[in-house]
Amino acid sequence: MAKLLYITAHPFAGETTHAPNSFGLTAGDAFLHAYKENHPNDEVAELHLYKTTIPHIDLDVFNGWGKLQGGQAFDALSADEQAKVARLGELSDQFVAHDKYVFVTPMWNFLFPPLLKAYVDSIAVAGKTFKYTENGPVGLLNGKKILHIQASGGIYSQGPAEGFNFAPKYLQAIGTFFGITDFQTLFVEGQAAQPDKAESIKQEAVQKAAAMAQSF
């Protein structure tokens, strides 16, 4: 039995109905439905970043970490330090406990929503997702896999705008840093640039997502 963590970084994720233009979430839903059908014994958890607490790494966090590294007990931390440090630990532990990861994001200004960067900061933890060695950092999540589903109004997976497609490059880089070399992408793109083809773009993405779920 494998464990899949389905992560969304979209304000509409987790709602009973999606906004009409949330092409990425529609494809994500199709993937999730097909995955559960084809892998009935796997465990699936959903993490909607806009509906969860993700502490930013701020002064409280650095102070809390510093106290713990200095040998102080957790109880010595302030209430804010305790809450933030503990929550960051929960998020990183949850991530490490899974085998497969699906990130569903819209493209915002050539990247993804900022909550996803805050989430990546919470899971990039030495000793959990990577470790330092005399030869440099080494990933600890070998054998796991990532799928990134990205929706964008324009076409960025190829053509003249490809150089602005930073989100999948970043997620693949951070995955590689964690030791994850199996990285797949599904681009749901072009619906704003080609509004007359928007519905067919959505339906094609739904079909691709369901097909990818069978072997993921």
C-alpha cells in the first residue's frame, strides 16, 4: 500500500464547487477520482494550503529553533515559538510519511501562489527531506514521485514563453534536492489565449489526468 499526498495551492480548492475557470482543479479532481479507482488500497490525504496553517519562517521560528539547538526544552519556548515550530514539524512529518505527491497550482506571475513557497520552506528540513554530508547535501526521499498539475491562461510549456515557466522547474529542482527524480507534469494551458478552444482544452486535460492516474 502506498500513500499519496494531494496538495493544492488554489483559493477555490476544497470548496464544494469550483469557479468556472479553475481548469487546474478540474484536472486535479479527475486525477484524484481515477487514482482512487485504480489504487483502491492506497491511502490518499488531501492538503489544501489555503485552508491550513502554514507558519512563515520568521523571528519566532528562528528563535525557537535556536533555543532547541542550544539544548533548551520545548517548554522554554514562548507560546508563539512553540505553536509555529510544532506546526512546521507536523507539516514536514506529514510530507515525509507519504510516497507520492501531487501539486495542483495555477500560474501566477510566472510562478505559483506564495503559500506554496511557504509550504516548501516547511518541508525542506535537514534530517528529514535531506541531509548534509562532507560531499554536500543529499536527498532522503529516494524512490518517491511527484506530479505537478499547472493551469495557465497562456501557453508556457513550449514556444516563446517557455522561459517564463518557472514553477515546474522550481518544483522539480526541490524534488531533486530531496532525492525525488521521478517528476511528471500536466500542463492545462491556453484557455485564455484561445477562448474558443477552452472547453476542449479542459476536457483534454481531464482525460490526460485520468490516464496518468492509472500508472502513477
